[in-house]
Amino acid sequence: FSFNEGLDKAVIKPAAQAYDAVLPSPVRTGVSNVFGNLGDPWIGVNNLLQGKLADALSDLMRFLFNSTFGIAGVLDIATEMGFAKHDEDFGQTLGRWGVGDGAYIVLPVFGPRTLRDAAMLPVDMSVDAVSSVGHIPTRNTLTGVRLLNTRANLLGVDKTLEEGTLDKYSYVRDFYLEQRRYKVFDGNPPRVYEDFSRVDGDSLPLGRAADELAAVAVKDLELLGVGDFALNARTDGQFN
């Protein structure tokens, strides 16, 4: 965690600030859309593996429309057509199949992961369009642009993270774990606890209360732009 923080402060953030200063917002949005479009086929595969056929079909239609009428994904016309952007990976698919999270770890550069997600990272990378580019200089350039674009889009979140907690490590860990759980179960995670207590004079399951508060927290932070890719230096555009 400290290594990633130091790397961001010394190299990535200053480079992202320069990137942000040079490129106007519409251009950065177009870049985000292109990388997001490249990720839609794999998202569709994961939705299919999870049995969400309608979402998988929507992902396919997004890719087809944005790749053609959206000028290779620069324009996200599929969203305007009603095909929502999804966020799935193989770690989420395994979670949906019942594989547990495992330990929480922080990988150099890649950031927070559960043991399950870290183990599946090679699978996601093997089908990543950018990682699959054979020409090494081109692949490195695209990887760098994607990283800078992601970080530039999150510059406004820094102040929120710095002022929102005295223990940034715990804040990021707790948010990441809640967010992943929220996404694995598509916004409806099962209750963890079945204990009952009195809350303001009313009987309420503590697990239900915790889940509802977690859902609200995740939604609030997503509105600020803090998401899975914010923490893992990946860019796939905007998500539902």
C-alpha cells in the first residue's frame, strides 16, 4: 500500500495532472469510451457465465453499435440507445459461483484485491485487448494512456479520500471489500448477520441495516467517481 501511494505521489499523479491539463474533457471521455468498448466483450462473457443472458446480449449490442456507429468506441451511443454499461470480471463470476473472497491483499501497481480476485487477474489480463497487442511499444503506449486517463479522471477524488478518513488504508480496504461484495451480487448482497437488536426503539436485523448502509455508501462514492477501477488503475468508463 505504501509503495503504491509513493509511486502515485511521485510519478503517476503528476503525469496525470499534466495529461489533464493538455487534453480537454471531451477528449478524455472519448479515450475512456474506447477502452470501455474494448472491455465490453469480456464483460459479456462473464455475464453469460453468470447466467445473465439479457445483460450478456446487451454487452454484445453495446460493442457492435459503439464499434461501428460510435467510431471505434469513441462515442458511447449504445448508452443513449438504452444498452447500459456493466462491470464484470472473472473474479466476480467466481464469487457468483460461490467461491469465497479469501484474504485481502494489496498488489504493487494493481492495488487492492481479494485473494480470489488476485488469482484470477491473469485470466482477465489474458483476454484484455490492450494486453493482447503483439507490438510491444504500442502495447506499452496504450497501457500508459489508459493508466493516465484513469488517474486524470480521479484527480477530483483525492481531496475526498484525504479528508474523509484518518486511516486511509482501512478506508480503502473496507470500501473495496464492500464494493466487490456489492458488485458480485448485483447490488443485493445477502445478509451477513442474523442477530436482532433495538435501533431507535425498533427491532431491526443488524445484518440488514449494515447491508443497507453499505449499499448507500457504495452508491455515494460511485457518484464521486471512486470505483473498482479507481482503486485498481483500470478504465472501463461509467457503470450502472
